[in-house]
Amino acid sequence: MKKGVPIVIALFAISAIEVNAQLDAYSNQQLVRELEVEQDPREIDRIYISLINRYLNNDLDSAYIFASDYLEFAEESGDPVYIIRAQYNLGRYYGNKGESIEAINALKIAQDLADVNFGTSEDELTQQGRIMGMIGFIYYTNYQFDTALEYYKQAMTFFEQLGTQRPLAISISTIGSIYYQQGAIRPAKNYYEQSLRIKEELKDSLLMTSDIKNIAMIYQEWGQLDSARVFLERALEIDTKTGARRKLIGTYRDLTRLHLELGESDIGLAYALKAVELAEEYNSYTNLERAYEVLYEAYDYLGDDAKALESFILFHTYKDSVVNAESKAALIDAQERYESTKREQEIGLLESQNQLQKARITLVSVVLGASLLVSILVFLKIVFRKRNELEIKEKDKLISDSQRKLAEEELEKEKLRAEYIQKELTNYALHIAEKNDFLEEIKEQIYDIRFSPCQEEIRKELIRIEMKIFQNVKINEEREELQSKVDELCSGFFLKLKSQFPDLTENDRRLAVFLRLNLSSKDIANILNIEPKSVQQSRYRLRKKLGLNPGEDLQVILNTI
């Protein structure tokens, strides 16, 4: 494909969005006029849901207005069915906005009311399944995949029992995404294809593209870039026709990463800029975070350090904004109440730091001791040679054999020393990853406390603490120390890489060292504070820069350098 073609498609997509937006605006105005004069509560309920569904994909601010008005109407009516639906739709808005704490609160209210008031009718069971699925979605977007999977499986029991295909397809697709995040690629692809078949039968274009893009992502990970391109261009065509901004943002992000892998950096940058433009219009923290992340990747690939840094700062700014000001203030108010818990955390962190310090001392001692041993051996070797020079020629053979044996011993000791240092460095890197796991365990304990039969206010405060811990797991200091030690102990490997492959970036050489240490993608992602998917993409780019064939093992090649 010519490089200019996707850019033309992107421009056409924006024009189509504007046309669709005008048509939707006219239809929405009709619904608003009907709402102003309607007296029947059932019709008012229907109109509010239609308006919220229309605006969720394109205009979050308007979606919030109608979701809030809907809740006010429902509470005034006193009908628990309307209140349940209103809380559910308010939770949907918060979930798309990226305000996870508020989303969980609204959805839990809806779930509690449904447990008390709902029976076994088709509408009631469908609504319960949707609530379960939406709660699962919130946990999924916050990378709590095991919890998300439990909720989605519960949701599917409702949909399978009723035979409701549309929500069933959504649940199947998201379960596929959970399996993908957990590294089960082929089961994930099977779930995506199963969901896509259902949506194609329903002729639901708006939902269809998520599975198309997910299948494209898998082909991209397998290195089948032409197949990935076909699926992504199909998704772009559908999203352009439907005019769904939220979905187009994701499509532009996926196209950016695909074209960067294809080496078409200018096209990738154009798609990244379109993703940011739409995300700014849509005004969702989550989408802004992901759009600026892919823009950072594009500028980083192009070597534009200034713009890459600017995009990286914005990416982390929006990532931190997921925990809003209200949640932060509430967390400060709760500090005294949970002071004992924090002390335990500090003690645990202090113990971890002490262990790291001991590991550093041990490593330094080993290096110094080994250096001293080599120096002693070299000195003894010199003395031994001088002494044997005075001996008679008949002992020449004995001297030669002794020297050869000593050289072999020195080589073996040097090999053992290198292996020991590498083992210590690997353990050091893994310990940094274990620190994240330690904090994750604390978060899960807080999660268990949150669902205990305690006061509502305590539960809300625990939710906020859980989200705060999740969003703020930082190990920058340890990562800098690790990088310093890697630079020190692997300087020879770095120089060889730079000499043989001068086009490699600093990030490429750092990844090569971690792969040489036999670290998994998950451990590397924890150390660098990025997603495992980004590690896979970096591996692919490194293979290309090293000029490897598909059958060549990257780690074997790195160990031969």
C-alpha cells in the first residue's frame, strides 16, 4: 500500500464523522423535544436511555447531563426499576470517563437494589447481567483481570440463560481480552472470533469493530502484518461510517503501532495525531492517556526527543488524573484512620530496601573478592615463571603442563565468577518486580476488607485507597539503580552492540541486556513500568534492527555477542 493512502483515509474519516455528527445531532434534538413534553414515565425512561447510549460514544459531557437528569427523574418517581437503570447508566458514564471509583459506587448501588427488587423476568435478568458485565469492565480497565473475569462469567450465566445475543457477544469479547492480557493468545483469538460471528449475525457494526481490531492485534503480535492491516482497515471503514469517536480513537492508536512496525513512521505519526485530536474532543481521561501514549511512541520512533518528552509527560498526567481531586482529598482524610496499615507498609518497604542493600553489598564483595583472587593468581603465575626459568631444561615439559593447567583453572574460575555476577544481577532485577507484587498483595487485602460487612463510608474509603495504590506503584529509584548496575557490569556487551549495530537506541540496548539475562516479558514490563504488550512490540522492533530471520532465536543471538 502506498504511504499516502491511509492518511487520505484518515482525513476522509474525520469528514464522515462530521456528517454523521450532524445527522445524530438532528435525531438527538428530536428526542430532547419529545422528552420535554412526554408525560408517560415509561416513555421518559426509554428516551433517557436512548440519549445516553447515543452520547456515550461521542460526547461524554452531554452523556453526563442526561445520566444525572435520568437519576433525578428515577429518584422522584420512587420506582426501584428506574433507579437501578439510572445508577447503571451513571456507572457507564463514569467508566468511560475513567473515574473508576465513582463508577464502582454507582454500579454497586444498582447491583444491591437489583438483588432486592428484581425477579426472574427476561428484562430483569438481562439488566442484572449488564450490571455484572459493567463492573467487570471497570476492573478490566484497571488491570484487575482475575476479578474482571469472575464478573464477566457471572454476567454470561444471565445472557446464556436468556439467549440475549448482543450482551452475550460483548461478554465473550471481553473475556477474550482478559485471556490475551494473561498471555493466553490462541484462546483469546477463539473468543474474539466467536464474538465477531454473533455480531455479524446481528449486523451490529458499532460493536463489531472491537473484535476486528483485537484479531488484528493478534496477527500483529504473530508478525503477520499484512493480515493485521486488512483487519484494521476494515475496522476504520466501519468506525468511519458509524462516526463513533471513542472507537475511532482506538482504531487510530492501533494503526499507529502497525505502521511503526512496518517502518512507515510518517503515516503512524499522522494516525497518532488524529487519535489525540479525537480524544481531546471526547474528553475522556482514559482515552487521552492512551492517545498521548501512542503519540509518544511515534515521536520516540522518529527520534524527536523534545516532542516525545512532551507527549510522555501528558500521557502520565492523564494517567494520574484517573484518580480525581475528590478521591485524593478523601484519601488524605482517611490517613489517620488507616495509620497502622500504612506503618505496616512502611516496615515492609524498609525490609525490602534492607534486603536490596544486602544484595548490593554481597555483589560488591563478590566482585572485589574475585578481582583480588585474580590479582593473586596473576602474581603467583609471574613468580612461578621466574622461578622455573632457573630450573633445568629437563623440566620444561612439566612447566608447560603446569602453566596449561593453571590457565584452565583461571578460565573456569572466571566463567564461574561471570555466572555468579549474572545470577546476582538477575535476582536483583526480579526483586524489583517482586516489590510490585508485594504492593499488589496489599491492594488485594484492602479489596477483601472493602467487601466485608462494614459501614458504607469505610467501604468507599477502602475503594479509594485501592485505586490510589494501583495507580501509584512506582519503582523509579530502584530501576535507576538497576540500570546503573547493568551499565557497569555489562559495559562490554553494550560496546559490542553499539559497534555491531550502531542504529540501536538506548532503549533497544537496555531491552537486549534484560533478554540476555533471561527475564520474561512480564518481569521486564514491571521493571520498566510499561505494559507487557509494549515489551513484545519492542522485541519485534529489536529483531528487525538486528536483521534476524523468523526462525532465528533472539536470545540465542544476543548470547553470542
